[in-house]
Amino acid sequence: MRSGSPTLVVFTLGPGVESARRGLLPDPLRGVEGEVWQGCLSATLEAGRAVGCELEVCSPAPLDLPGDARHVPQMGDGFGSRLEKAMTRSLGSFSGPLLVVGTDVPGLAARHLAQALSLLAEDPDRVVLGPSPDGGFYLLAASRPIAGLAGATRWCRRDTLRGLMRALRIAGRPVVLLEPLADLDHRADLETWVAKRDVRWQVVIRLLRRLLSGLRRPAVPLLVGRPRPALVPVRAGRAPPRPL
């Protein structure tokens, strides 16, 4: 077992797969979307670094990671099974608290991780959850294993968080919620985030605002104030009507 430092596990499919799966931007802009997902991964690792976490990235295939981040393969059938196996392995390898997050929440910052760690320090039996408006969660933090996590709720649904909270309370685990943060599942989520103008993402947001503005612009410009010819139907065998 390694040191008692907290561990941040970033649970992801990888920027390329996330981009292909979500499709927040049209195909010609898929490269830009991939950069957004890569930026989210980097920002999440930086947040963990800022609060002194050991860094792990749990993904199906190895990713290009910084030197202080370790790749861990995702194993198991279904999201719940993969999550439970990742948490069990990490809690068995490290003596400190564990935080699990995704890479689809650009609003996630070091202060959210620090708050979760502070709450766990007050009560190691606690489970800290970061709720998402869509009924899921963006953060799961615990200092001790969560028995039966894979079957605790229906995963990747609108009632995932509610079901998990119910199962945890039945198991006698106190639950504390952080502030809600939205994830990026649809184009509308991306536009909402861009509109907030998060200062940490100034360069990316400027680019996305320009691209999204272009997507909303009509393909054919409207001609305003210019006369348009009237189309008069002509029946076969008759001359067109003459002006009076």
C-alpha cells in the first residue's frame, strides 16, 4: 500500500472516443471537439495536482499522459462494474481517500476536490457526491470501499444519483452533496458552458463562440430590402397574363 495522499482517478473513454460518442460539433469540426476533451482531461489532472493527489487515468486504452499520471485499464462489464473495480483497486493500493471524476465537466475545479477531501477528513465513512443536473454525478469520493457499488443503482440514467444515494443510506453510509455542475452531453450543454465565459478557458471559449456562431448562421444570406420577382404559374396553352 502506498502513501496516505489522496488519489484522483479520472474515469474516461479518452478524448477521441468521447468526441466520437458525444458529437457536440459537426464532423468537419471533430478535431476541435477532440481538443476540447483533451483540454478537459488536462484541466482535471491539474485540479488534482493542485490539491496534492496521486493521479490515475482509468481508460479502456492507454492515453498520452503527463509523467505524473498513471494509466489504469478499465475492466468489467458495464459502467457500474468498471467503476467498482477501479475504486476497489485504487482503495486497495493507496491508504488515502479516493476521488473519482469524469472529463465531461469543464466547470470542475480544485476547490471542488478540496471540499470533498475536507468532508471525508471529518468523517471517513462518508461518501461525497457531486450531482449533475441530468440526474447523474460528476464526482464520487470515499475513504473506504463501497460494497455492491456495481448493482447499487441503474447507471447512466436520469435516476442514477437518486438510486445511488438510496443504496448508500440503506448501507449506513452518510452522503454529502457538493454544488451541482453540468456535464457536456449535447450541443446545448456546450453552448451553455460557452455562454458562462469561464475565465480558466478564455482561449478555448473564444474559439468555440466563433465556431458556434458560424453554425447558427444561415447557409444562404437573406436579401433584405431588395425586390423579389413574383412567380406566376402559367398553364399550358395559354399566354401569361398581361399587366393592366
